[in-house]
Amino acid sequence: MARSVPVVRKTILTAIAWAIALAIFFPILWTILTSFKTEAEAIASPPSFIAFDWTLENYGEVQQRSDYVRHFWNSMVISFGSTFLGLLIAIPAAWAMAFVPGRGTKHVLMWMLSTKMLPPVGVLIPIYLIFRDTGLLDTRVGLVIVLTLINLPIIVWMLYTYFKEIPGEILEAARMDGATLRSEILYVLTPMAIPGIASTLLLNVILAWNEAFWTLNLTAAQAAPLTVFIASYSSPEGLFYAKLSAASTMAIAPILILGWFSQKQLVRGLTFGAVK
């Protein structure tokens, strides 16, 4: 029997949850509102929340100054390309860690996670020199490789957690029926872990989409994604807040829409295996 929650307590918890959600979302909302202001209204004090002259001129000027479509396409290729490449590597790796007996699995997982603790600037120079000498500098292929390696520990960790919730007896039964290793991973394990794989894919697309350090340092013009598109509006002449907000809104809009339509799948995947 489900435990009943008092109405007053439920109302208070709901109000607290909404307050926290609004506090988290407020910077994004303020950026969107600022994008519809003039530069004078954007820096006005005290600021106006809604009572201002709404305008679309910032979006027009941003599009005229920068090629948004090219930057958007670069972000799509880099984020989805690095995520799919990471999944191709991480699924067999997570399978081996979850279902092949071994005493060093936890040590390997901790070692992989420890690579995320290294400040990226510590390896910037050698990676920059390697990319320069191999012709990968300012290319989408180079960024796909870098972002794959950066996010791979997270992908492996998440998939390992999901795979551990799948009964090993199911895979043993598949082997007894003559399934090869490829068939076992492709036709038995992967379909059962679809919620976890989907949430891993969505989370890492977001991480790759928002990556700024490597995209700013390893690109110039050809492979520049939307993070570079936003940074171009910070100039020695000063910050143009309205235009910067418009560029930021155009950059985050696709990922906001993706997150909105996939939120149920994301929540389902993140809670996969949490309830026995």
C-alpha cells in the first residue's frame, strides 16, 4: 500500500521544487528577455523585466554578422559525432566490465574517472601541437576525437551502471542458444538497455554541445561551433549585451528544444534500475 502524504507537506514540497526550478532557469529566461531589448535597455538600471520595447533587430544583426547555420551545423556534427563514436567504444567496454569477471574493474573505472580531474589546460599545448602537425587543427574530425576522449569516462561509467542492472542469466541463456559475442551485445544487451543508452546519449550530446574550452582553442573559422559563435560577441570594444544575449539564445535554443521533447526519456533512463 502506498504511503499517503499530507496535503500541506505535499504543497510545501511542490512550492520548494518550483522555487528551485525557477531559480535555476532564471538566468536562461533573463538571457532570452535581454535578446529582445535594445543595447540601451539591456544595460539600464534598474532593469526592466517585461515593460520594454520588444525588438528583433538583435537577431537580424547577429545573422548578418555571423553565419549561424554553419556554426549550428558544426555543433551538430561535433556533438552527435563524438557521442555516437563514444557509444561505439563504450558499449563493449561497459559490457566487459559488467559481465566479465575481473578483480580490477573498480580500479579501471576509478582510473578512467580520475582523468576528468585533470585541468584541460594541462594538456592543451601537446594536443594543440599534435593537431597542428597532423592537420586536425580547425577540423570537425579533430574536435570529434577530442570530445569523444573527454566524455568517454562518463559514457562508460553510465553504461556500466545500467548494464549491472541487467541479469547476467539472460546473456548466458543467449550464449547457450548459440549467440556470438557480437549478437549478444547487439541483439540482447543493447535493446534491454535502450533507456540507459538513450539518457547517456542525450546527456553527452548536451556536454559536447556546451564544450567551450577545446572548441575555442582548437578552431578558428572552418570548424567553429556555436560556442565560438557566442564568444565572437565579446570584443575589445566592450560587451554588447543585447546582441550577445541574442547569439546565446540562438545557440541554446536547439538543445533546449531537444531536452524538452526528450525529458521523459531522459528521466526514465536516469532512473533506470533505481526501483527494484
